Amino acid sequence: MPRRKPGTLLPLESEILEEALSLLRAGHATFHGFGLAQTMREHSGSRSLTAHGTLYKALNRLEDFGLLTSRWEDAAAVDGRPRRRLYEITSKGAQVAQRSLPGKAVGPFPRLASGTT
């Protein structure tokens, strides 16, 4: 399988960023992977999400690119269930998501200084 060009996103990664931007605009700054998967299936009938492992690998790549950040949720919020990883779109991620909204081609994401979120 050919490698992708540096700075380009896979369709699933673009879809995740677009959904994260929608959640942010709706007042939900953070999200967890399982909830994101449910939202993606409800809103777009996401076919690119074949398994939750696929989603979490994509979330990790987006975090490596500086487009998302993550942290473990507070132990007080757990209520008897396992803790979840909470993700948040960065300002760089929001810029990329804005550019890849429907009607725009998914291209390279901007090269910003490291540490810029």
C-alpha cells in the first residue's frame, strides 16, 4: 500500500476533525472516542469507521500531528465505570477542519510552530 504524502489527512481523520469542530461549536469542548464514534455514525453514517481500533489509531495520529490534545478524565467523574480519554480539538486542528469542510479538497495541513495549539 502506498504511503501518504506528508501533511495530508486520511478521509477518516478529516471526518474526525470536522465532527470535533461541530462538537466545539455546539458547546462540547471535549469528547471521548466511543461518543465520537456514535456521533459520526448518526450524523454521517460513517463507513470509514470499521472498528473502534481504527478510530483510536486515527485519534492518536491526529494528536501526534498537533490537531487534537487528550487527557484522562477526572477520577471523580467516573461513577463506577472505567475512566475515559477526553479529546479536544486544537486551534490548528480547527483550522484544518474548517479547510476540509464539504466542498473543499482535503490538502496539506498548515505547518505551525511546535507547541502552537
